[in-house]
Amino acid sequence: MNQEPCTELDVLIVGAGFSGLYQLHTLRPLGLRVKIFEAAADIGGVWHWNCYPGARVDTSSDSYQYSMSTIWKDWHWNEMFPGQGEMQKYFHHVDDKLDLKKDIYLNTRVRSAKWQECQKSWIVTTDSGIVVKTRFFVLCAGVNTEPFIPKIEGLDAFKGACHHTARWPHDGLDLTGKRVAVIGTGASGVQVSQEAAACASKLTVFQRTANPCLPMRQRRINTCMVELEKHKKLKEELYPIMFRRMLQTPGGLAYACLPQTTFSATPEERRLLYEQLYEQGGVALWLLGYSDMLTDKAANDEVYAFWRKKTLARIKDPKVGEKLAPEKPENAFGVKRISLEQNFYEIFNQDNVELVNLKDNPIERITESGIVTKDGTEHTVDVLVMATGFDSISGSITAIDIEGKKGVSIREKWSQGTHTYLGVASSDFPNMFFTMGPQAPSGLCNGPTCAEIQGDWLTNLMKYAQNEHIECIEARPEAEEGWRQLVLGVNAMTLFANAKSWYNGANIENKPFEPLSFIGGIPLYMQRCREEAENGYKGFILS
Ligand code: NA7
């Protein structure tokens, strides 16, 4: 970790997750003074913070990594869907290869940033007392970084252990024999519930909205030496092809949906395909099926009906089944992030596990010893797990007091609707950039792919600025208005438009309901970014 005093920089990067580390690595050859400020005690971003029991990647490990051969050629994944511990080891391997930590200030949370027009620089303050002047301010602060804890009466009075999943104690918290409550059934709630069900004396899962989960079909990857050697050889041949392919698919993954539409197939063909995708596991049923699944409600209903039948067959009590896989779901299938599960539905067949459906029986208050629901029941618990999600995508930026040109904060600017150009910059905030932020492919793209695409693009922009002696880069208001219209327009053509999901900011009170990601897909996003560069960055005021 860097301990050198630091007062003046060319580029300050916020965050040492996938995007921040990549940004640092690609900017280094430009000879600029670049540092990362990271709030956590280690690198890895979400893979540092999310250390709750069962925390696991739900994208297959071959895609969920950097495409640089210096990194992957001597890295071996043990599992198809690695747990948090393996992800941490991966980030340490990345650091060993790229020697990044010497330019990273850990335990350094950025609190504020103020644009200084006369100096064409940002003054950035941190909670560790460092104040730095920097020409460029690059936020790589993450998609799901800012924990959201709902205001529930009495929450502060609870005397047991209470933790948000992304603020789980790093020295661990043993759930064995404990009475555990989990509020929330997104990816984190599902994962922690599976672990708790196996060891807690009682687990109560509080579900507000049923959120379809697909079987992960976890598997270990070639553990014996002979297999490892074979795997290594295959990797060297296939990885370069796979990483190229990932730039050609909408979600930045190595696969995409079929060209056919749902009703061009016969019912038998549809059934066969759905069965194959379900057996394949992971996100297959969500992303590899017919092309109209996320745009046509009738097509979407077909997949949901298939998934529901499969899921109901796994749950013994039909009443519980109806809550977990309702006949009339609140959202279309897959417009809210699909979670992957290993035995999530079976845990509700266990005697020690109870589901409380908050739509029928909401939480009234929290007491010293548990949760009281509307029906008057007090669910006594020792450990309360808040798996309640995040102020996603824009939240990690608006959490910082960032004041731009006219004394207006980014929080105020975006409070009535997010405005960015290409999801990398916002007018009135010169020399400030962000990756994996709002209106980029962020929420609907494989993280490392998005980090690399945006990271390369920003590095090229800075190289251009260096060569052309440009001091100041600011998005043009008309360019960002055009981009906003594209983001809204593409979203409106899909079933995502009405999704009650963090994708649309729907989980945070008073957050505008709008698409927070560009969902036009990676190829179109890359094309627009490429055109912008080829046209001499006309969407920006360069001075
Ligand atoms: P998510 O997916 O946003 O899930 C949050 C969960 O918390 C979800 O089930 C919410 O129900 C629930 N929630 C939120 N507020 C409340 C209140 N007030 N009462 C009850 N339940 C509530 O977050 P995760 O951490 O699971 O996953 C985030 C991403 O990380 C995930 O998408 C992957 O990309 C990895 P709701 O559905 O809103 O009714």
C-alpha cells in the first residue's frame, strides 16, 4: 500500500475494483501521475466488501475476468462460479502481475470533490485527511457499492447482530445454531439464505417480491494435474477467441440469444430448448433463448410458465410455492436481475426454514429481539441480515459531494434525471469521468468487459488530450441530451421499461424511475464510442 504523501496528481481514480485497477494499469504508460483512492482495506471492490456467507459470482468464471493474457495465462479457476475467497485471490494475483498496489491508497474514502475553474483542476478531500489537487477525476466506484438499508421502525433498537450483506464483518460471523432472519431475496439474500439454512437453528426469509432464480449448476474445474494441463492448453487456444466474441454480444459475455423468435418455433421445439437451457444452468434460460424474450410479453410469459412449473415441482408446500413462483409475477421474467441458486427452493422444504411473504404480511417494526409482522407475530432472531440491495449504478457517484462548474452538485443535477454523454461524463463537470456508471452498459453487461471497454476508451481520450495539449474536457449539453434520448428510447422498446428493479432506480425512494444502463448492447455502445473518437471527440468541449 502506498504511504507517500500525495498532494498533486494528473489523474485520481476512485475505487480499486475491476474498473479502477484496469484504469490505473492502462493509464500508466502515459507517464501521468496516477493514483487510486480506495475506501476499503484491500483491493477487489465488491469482492472485498461482500464477504457474507455464500457470497459468490454468478457469471461463469471464464468470462468474469480480465482479458489480458498476462493475467489469465497462469491463473486457474477452481470453480465455474467462484466464491468471494477465490475472487480475492484473483485480485491479489492481478496485483502480483501488474504491481498495482504501490499506486493505491487503501482505507481512503473520497468524501468530496470541487471543481476549481481558475486552475482547471479538482480539489478532492478524503476521510483519511488527504487533500489532493488533480487534473482528472475518474470515478470507478462500482455498480452495487452504496448499501441500501430501508427505514424500518425500531431497527436501531435491535440488540442482536445486524449487518447489511455488503458490510459483513471480515472476521466472520458464525450462523451455526443461531436464529437468523434474512430480509431481501435478490442475489445476496438467496446466497446467504442457502448457507444459513444449512446451519442455523431457524431461518426466516422475508420476501417482498418473488424474484426468479435459475439453477447455478456449480462445478469444479479440472482438479487433477493431467486435466489441468489439458485445460491450460485449451485455454490458450480458446480464450483469445472467447474474449473477442465477448465484444460482439449484447451483454459482453461469450454467448448471446438465438436469432429465432419464440413463436417461430413449435411448442415442442420451445419445450426442448427451454429444457436444454435450464439443464445447462447459469444464466442460459435468461440470455440464450429466443431473441424476443425480453421484448415481447407473450414470449416472456412462455419462459416464465416453463420456469414456474420447474420451480413449483421443487417445493413441497404448494402455498409456499405460490409465493416463491407466483402465477402472476410482479415483473416480466428477467427484467430484474435473475439470481442463480444451488438449493434455494429446496431449503423451504426444511423444518428450520420459514418464508414470510411481505406482500401479505408486512414488517411492522423491529424490536430488541426480532421482527414483528402485521399479523402480530414476533419473529425472534439472533442475527438480522439486511440483504436489501444498493443505491445502484449512480449511487456510488452521488454519495460523494461533487461540485461542478456552476456550484451545482452531481447529486442535484441527476435528482431530476440522469444526464451523461456516453455514460462517461456529464456537462458542467469538466475533467470528471466515470466507468461502469449510469447510462453505460453497466448494469446489463459483464463487469470486466465493461470495465475494459470504457477503460481503454478513457485512456485513449487522455492520450489525445496529452498529444493535443488539451487542458479541459467537458461533455456538451446537447450531446448528453442526445445520449439520454437514445438510452431512454432503446429501453422503451423492451420489457425493461416497466421493471421494478434497481436497473431503473425503482428500489430507492425519490430516485427518478429511468433506465440507469444503456441496454442497446456492447456492439452498438462500442460503435458509438469509436465514432466519437474518430470524429475528434465532437461531443465534448475541448479547451
Ligand atoms: P437486490 O437484488 O437489489 O435485492 C434486494 C432485495 O431486498 C430485494 O429482494 C428487495 O425486494 C429487498 N428489499 C429492499 N427493500 C426492502 C424492504 N424495505 N423490505 C423488504 N425487502 C426489501 O440486491 P442484492 O444485494 O441481492 O443483489 C445486488 C446485485 O449484486 C445483484 O443483482 C447481482 O448483480 C449481484 P424487492 O424485490 O425490491 O421487492
